[in-house]
Amino acid sequence: QSALTQPASVSGSPGQSITISCTGTSSDVGGYNYVSWYQQHPGKAPKLMIYDVSNRPSGVSNRFSGSKSGNTASLTISGLQAEDEADYYCSSYTSSSTPVFGGGTKLTVL
Amino acid sequence: EVQLVESGGGLVKPGGSLRLSCAASGFTFSSYSMNWVRQAPGKGLEWVSSISSSSSYIYYADSVKGRFTISRDNAKNSLYLQMNSLRAEDTAVYYCARDLAVATDAFDIWGQGTMVTVSS
């Protein structure tokens, strides 16, 4: 299963909104509403931010939202804050009954 | 506190073996599917293997199939990964991660990771 495609980097200023895309195929992102997003700060374990395309786990800020159109899922962070600077990974359930991750996106808060 | 703690990482020669462990606490371990996810130095996340709550369903990434074996002991609240025929490309931080019960392939609790280095 090939990794999902994410931009290598995105950036934004405090207070702005940014969107990170995650492109797959009809065998993963496009075929199921099982896309998750993770935030990872340097040297730390990943943290689940979004599951099932657009659901937030308890405790995750409502500044984080997810959506999907066709084979592309998106994570939007509104009201960008300095602590949002991190790596972000998408993942999707696949037709092989296993998950696949994206390559990761480095978010820089200017 | 809900917690996962990995152990067993270290330096091993190519072709060698290593067994990772993940101790769970703070939740009913036997009710959750569990996973191993790895991250090579400076690289992204790679799902490695998963096991259902009763060990009925087990899956592996193609990159480790036939070399790694996942298992669990619900009586000991522990998850394991037996890694054989190790290669340099298996060098990574290995995380154990819990499946979010209400979702599919979403991992809501992660351990701190254990480093595995395969080098001669």
C-alpha cells in the first residue's frame, strides 16, 4: 500500500487559517470515511486530532477540523497559534483492512 | 491514568532478533485492538502490525510480513512484537498504540516509543 500524499510543508501567521491536504485513492481515502489526523511535536509521540474524517476526540481544540472530498482529505487549523507548529500526519483505512499513513507535513507558524 | 509503556529496544546486528513489549495500564486492555507503528529517524510514521482484542485478527505491513510476529497477553495487560531477521531499514522508534474503540484505525493512546537500531 503506497503512502498517502501530503505537502512537505505549509506555513501561516498567528491567527490565520491553514489547510493540509492528504491525497489517496479509491482504495483508501476515497473508499471509506476512516481518515485520521495526528499532530507530532519533535521528540514526542503522535497525538490523535481528528478521526473518521471530521470527528474530534475529547480535549482537542475546535480550531482543528477535518473534511473529505473524493480521494482527498483535508485538515484545517483556524486561529493559528505558536503551539500548533508541529508535524501532521494523515492516515486512512484501506481495502487491505490495514491503515496507511501520509508522508507528513511540517507546519511552521511564522 | 491511561498509559502505554514500551520496552525492549536496543542495538542489534543485521539478521538478529529483538522482542518489544508494551505494558498497558489505566484501561481495560482486553477490550481494545492494539497496534505497532514505527518511525525511522527523520522520517514519517509507518504502521507495522495490528492485533484484535482477542487475537482473532492479526495484520502486518508487507515490509515486515514473515519476519515480525505480534502477540498479546490480556492477563498481563501486555502487547509484544517479536522481530526476527532484522535489517538496517528496520531501524526506527517503535510505538505501541491503542485503537480508538468508536472508530476504525484511529489510534488514540500512544506510548513514548522504544528505539531499535539495526547495525553491525
